[in-house]
Amino acid sequence: MTVEIICVGTELLLGNIVNTNAAFLAERCAYLGLTCYYQSVVGDNGARLSDTIKTALSRADLILLSGGLGPTEDDLTKETVASVMGLSLVEDPASKEHILQFFKTRNREIADNNWKQAMIPAGSRALLNANGTAPGIIIEKDGKTLILLPGPPGELRPMFLEQVEPYLLEKRQAAIYSQMVKMCGIGESDAETQILDLTSSENPTVATYAKTGEVHIRVTAFAENEDAAAKLVKPMVNKLKSRFGSKIYTTDPDVTLEQSIVELLAGNHMSVTCAESCTGGMIAARLVNVPGASAVLNEAFVTYSNKAKRTYLDVKKSTLKKYGAVSEQTAMEMARGGCISTKADACIAVTGIAGPDGGTDEKPVGLVYIGCSVAGKTSVRECRFTGNRQKIRESACAEALNMLRTGILEYLSQTKFT
């Protein structure tokens, strides 16, 4: 089944709002095994929207539209779709009652234009909006399906996941099973090169997704039931495990890199501390986001100044004078000092130049040194990141977490044989 996504709203064209709905819908369509060749963004203009819908109908089986279902005059999606499909608008009693209760429970007056949202194309199906007033709408006509969704992501996402996905799965008359293989310490291009022979598979399908410092590979299969689909996925996941080994930190779609590290530390009764300069506490913040992090992270330092590095991490004054704050030697002493001062089993340390100023020919913006000390063994990695200040800091944070995980695994592998 081919699908086309149309996002409606002049504010999207002007860049006032980031179009996160398109990314969400595209990802969910890929998960459902729907083929998407085109996406469009069109402003609040009836004629242009009509042309866009007609074009989509000429080349897709399913059209997903988001936005333009509000109560104001420039909300034209429903009216335009009805016109294109040759349908009149009729009042939906359930939607009208929902709007009434929505305002009543909030003790707010209902403006007359809100009742516009209770009107839906004749013969269509209204989808309850538990987070707003505009109902979603499903239209089936002449072998085509159009699904209209509200624009606010907080309304669109739960409606799609809870009502649209079950509808689409039932329409497919097939079960779907998907597993995510998450890796760190490898770039997307390198990962894709190693699985080129697998990406041509049609069932299961294999697709890569890049995140800062990580690569995710989704394996999805379709079959007559979920167990049969899972059996198709398993051999493919095993091939990925064989090729990427320890670079894979989880096959659970809900587990993050930081969660895998916290669980690794907790499972081996180990503790960690963070000693951060240019990342300013980002590493510690990601670890603290994990429930139960207090069992492994007792203390963390943001040592932005040289004085703080000397005071809390025992970095030698002579080291800072001779090599500078951004250096392999300083990163090493930060990592060692973090372990010693907190009596932690491991410490991850970061010092670098995030920019936009402060760089030199010898030490340019983006130069970052990451030190990792685990059970007395310390290593340092020199990294060269690109991008703006935020991107450099995020990249350093992701690389540091990967280095910490690798250091812990190496230590654990050695202790098994001693």
C-alpha cells in the first residue's frame, strides 16, 4: 500500500513551527510497512490544497493529512477534502457532545466557530480526540483512503497510535513485528556498508536511522500472525549481532544508551562519576534521566575553570600550564582524579573547545579530549567534532557515553578470566 503525507499550515512554510508531524508519520508508516514516495507541505489556501490532494490521490492508496482542522476560517482541510471527494458536510453528534464536554469541564465558554469542528464529510468516520476538540476523520471512497489528523503533535500522535494504527493493521490483514538494534561507536555510513546485502530484503525489511553518536537498525517483518513475523525477524537480528558484536548495546526499542550503562554498572555493583568541562553536565544529566541512577552515580563535577579542575579533580597546575586545559594530559588527570576523589570505580571526563570562539590553529573549535578511567586503567581519546556549539557538546556527550560503556565492558571481560 502506498501512502502520501500532506502537512497543512502556512506557519510550516514560514518556518514558525518545525514540521515534526511529517517525521513522526513517516516513521510510523515505515514501521507499518507502508511505502511512502512523497511528502508535501501546503499553506492554508483552498485552491493549492485541493491541487495537492488531487495529485496525491492520483499516485497513492492512502493519504495522511495533518493540520487545518481547527475552528478558524483559515482551517480548510476538512472542507477542501470534502469538496475534492464530492461529499457534503454533516454534523457528527458524538463529536458535538465531545466539544461540549471539553469546554464544560474546563469551565470555558464555547465560541460559535468551535461547532464547525463537529462537522464531518458524509459517510466518514470520526476519531475521538482525547486531547483536543478537533476529531480525526477517516474517509474511504473509490478505493482510496484519506485520514485527517489534527495539527498539534500532542493530539496527532496519540490519535495515530491509538486509533489509526489499529485501523491500518486491520486493513492490511497481516501482523507486524519489529525489533530495533541500537549501536554506538560506529557511523551510519560504515554501518550501512556492512549490511548492504541485507537491506535488499523485502520481508523482513532492514533500515538504518542515525542519531548523534548512535546508529539504529530497524528490522520489520509481516506475516499471518505476530509469532510468525517474529520468527522472520530473529535470524536477521542474529546476523546483525554477528556482524556488529559489542557495538550493539540493546535490541529493546525503549532502552537508551545511558540506560544500558546504568544497568551495566548496577548489575556489576560498580559506581561512576562524571568530570565535565565543555559538556557542562550533559553526561551526568543523561545518566540521571535513568530511574535508579542514584545507585551508580553518587557525585559529578562541572569543572569549567582551571581552578575547579585543580580543586576537585587534583589536576596538576604544572599540567595545565604546560599542556593547557584542552589536552590529553588534562583529560587523563581529570578522569583519574574523579575516581580518586569520589572513590568511584569509573570516571568519564571531557575537556574541549565547543566554540564558537576560543579555537586556534593548533587547537581548533571542535577539539575534544575524553578521558575514561575504569578500575585504575585510564585511556584518552582525541576527537574532532564539527557543527555549532550545541552540536559539538552533544557529540562529545554521546562519544563519552560510548567510551564509558566500552571501558566497562573491557574491564568486565578481563576480570572474568582472572
